[in-house]
Amino acid sequence: MHTRMPFKYGIATLTALPHLVVSLEMECDGKRTRGYAADGLPPKWFTKDPATTFEDDLRDMLAVIRHACEIAVEIREADTVFDLWQQVYTMQMRWAGFRPPLPSGEGWGEGGNATVSSSASENRKVSPPPHPLPGGEGTKPIPPLLWAFGVSLVERAAIDGFCRAMDTTFASALRSEALGTRLGDLHDELDEHAPSDYLPPPLRRIIARHTVGLADPITDGDIPADERMNDGLPQSLESCIKAYGLTHFKIKLCGDAERDIARLTQLAAVIGEHCETFAFTLDGNEFYGSIAPFRELWTRLSREPSLEGFMRGLLFVEQPLHRDVALSEAVGKAMHVWRDRPTIIIDESDGLIESAATALSLGYRGTSFKNCKGVFKGIANACLMRSRSEADPQTPCIMSGEDLANVGPIAVLQDACVAANLGIAHVERNGHHYFGGLSMWPDAVQQATLKRHGDAYRKHERGYPTLNIRGGAIEIGSVIDAPFGVGIEVDASSLIAIDDWRFEMLSE
């Protein structure tokens, strides 16, 4: 998939990436079924290592995905979808060379470095990760975001297949406990509770929080003549607000105070001019190595006269600190003495089951949800935020919804399905902005999506489906009523087989 225009975030600029579809054939209570999951494979998000190339990153992503799939096949059977996920998660974690303390709940297997116990694969020998992954003896463990990404694709495909086989929706399966979710296995304080104790009815409409990337033009006048798009979709922030009726925004920071203040001043003028009411978040993109320089930026933003009215619309700041330090004891001490700090949440630091609870103890106010970090983990974190908020209504916790340049018809709809079931009212959406709708998919997939999800998608004037954002929001009733967000089948034979794909295809 090639972007319409560059998407600059953090240390990466995305112009092309492969989009991977996982198809899982399974049997549920004697019913043969097939489940699907999908995601783009982006540079520099799962691992933020400037020394590696995109080709290196892709090789690592594909290795962890393949290994998670192999584990699922070896396990062969499980009592529930949650049990299947838990076994794959545990085995993948230990294969990756990562052995943090685990919750004491049932199903996490025995300790030790070499074997993993499960109901169907006892004493499975754990092999070290293949070269060039940074796992195995004598090397660093594979980063949690990376190895868990592979698990999440298996998890999503299993949920999808289960819901299809049982002819039920994700909302019903989640709240009836048909998925077998054990919250206490993930957060001890949620023991004796079920998701239905915390989760509201699923939303059937979500607000699209529009990403303003670091290279995005703000007004039409900012677009050089030779970079103007002619594809019928809005390009500048100004034109996106007009086309979609946007009210919510996610603004990327670059880590340079002078440039950030100048850009925010320009954004404030455009958003204030075109929106009667608005809200926004700031994404720190992990640019800061400690609290001090970010606190200095915040002080300047708070005192900047040109931003006084605009800053009242700030909802929270997302992950300003690099993941290597964000959950450190030093950061926790600095947060607790900073009494008038803004509301800050983590995103890239949310790599492990316990990360969200750790963040809350350090002074953060919440975490983000995106399917690539795990569905059951997201469910448990949402319930944790609700539980903590009920205990202390004066400082409510936040569960945000963030994006990863998601596109449909599988990835973005499944992500929206989970977010809506967790009660997340506004979710970052940017895949529709940086990619040309579903134009890259076979025509049969495009037409089936329009027929089944005609509320979430509309037919663009040039014939392909594009996300249907009106009044700044997306109607997702068809997504909630589908098994797991997706009401169509995808013919895998129309796609490129993984063994036939080459990195060079991205530049062809």
C-alpha cells in the first residue's frame, strides 16, 4: 500500500507499507469456521530503533507473526478463546526471551525458562528466536510491543472465527462471558469481576479524532504546486475540516519547542476559525528523555498568549517520554512533585499486561487502546480504568483510542468494534487520510464492503469505498452488528501469498 502523501510521525516518515491478512481456520463446538485479522506493518512503532532499516523491521515483524501462528497450530485446542490467547501469549513471551513477573491467575503455566505447560502442549521446548531478532541466549529480549503484535493477530482471528461460528456478535460474546475472559488473570484487583460489570452498551457512532501529522499541510496555501493531490480527497487540515465536519484532532509534536509553539499557533488559528467547538490531544512521540524538558515545553505552552484559548480544548498528552524511561521510578518521582502537570497517558510504553497499572502508580492518568496491542489486554485495561475511576471520581482515568494508519475492511472495523464496546467515544483515525480509501483492494472486496457496511463507508465519486465521516463522526451500527466488526469474507487467493512477497515490491 502506498500513501497519498507522506505520513511523518516520530522518527519515521511512512510512504509505503505491506498490509498483512491472517486467516485462521478453526472449529468451535463442532462448527468449522474461518476468522480474519489484518494490520499494516509500519516502520518505527513496535521498535523505535533508528539504527535498523525498514526492511529489518519488516523481517522482525513477520518473524514474530509467523511464530505466534505456529504456536496456535501446535496448541491445537483450548477451552475458550481467552484460554487460547493466554497460552499463545505466554509461549510467545518466553520464546522472545522476556520473563517478567506474571499474574498468579490460573492458566499462565509454570515458571522457568525452558518449558511451557498448557492443556494441549505439555513441556513444549521453547526455541530461541531466529536471526536477526534480538532474542535468544546472550542477547536482549524482543521488545514486548513487537512479540505481542504477533499474538494480537492470532487473537483477533480467533475472536472473529468464534463469533462467526457461534452466529453472535463481539458485544454479546464479551458481555455473556462466552469468550471466557478472566479479568483477575490480568489485573489482580479485578478478580471476581467480569467485563459486563464495567463496560457500557456498545456505541453505534464514534467521533473521528483527526491526526495532524508532522508533515501535513495546514492550509491549502501550504501545499506546493507539485505536491497537490488530484484524487478527490481532502489534503490540508483546512480542507479536511470542511469535508468531514471535524471537531476532534490529534496533533503531533516534533520535540522542538520553538517549532511546536509556532505550529500550534497556526493550527489554533485554523481550527478556531472553522470549528465552533473542538477538542484535541497532543502526541509527544517519545521525543523526551526525561520530565524536565517536557515540563519546560508545557510551561511555555501554558503561558503563550496566542494559545490561551486554544489550550482549553486539550484532552490529554500522549506518550511524551521515550519508552525506555517512561515507566521508570525517576519519572514517577518527577511526576508526583509536578502538581499542575497536564493529563498524561502512555501509548508505546503499554507493552506488557501490567504496564497500565504501573503507569497509574507513577502518576499517568491512563493508557491507549489499539488492537495491535491486544484485545483481551485492552478489555482488561478498560475495566481497570473504570474501576479506578469509580474509586476516585475526582481523578478519572482515561482509556483512549489511537490508530496505526489502519484501513479496512478488516483492521479498522475490528479496531472500531472493540473501541466502541469499551465505550471509547472518540478514536484517532488517519488511515483514510493517508491512503486512498479501499482502492488498493480487489473490486469484489470493495463492493462487498459497501454492501455490508454502507454506514461506515461511502462510495467515493471515483468508485472506491472511503470511510464515511460526517459531522466529524462515523456511524458503525453495521460494525457492531457483525460478528467481530467485519461482515464480509475475504478471498485470500486474491492477495499476495506471504512467501511470494518481496520487500522490493514496496518501490515497484
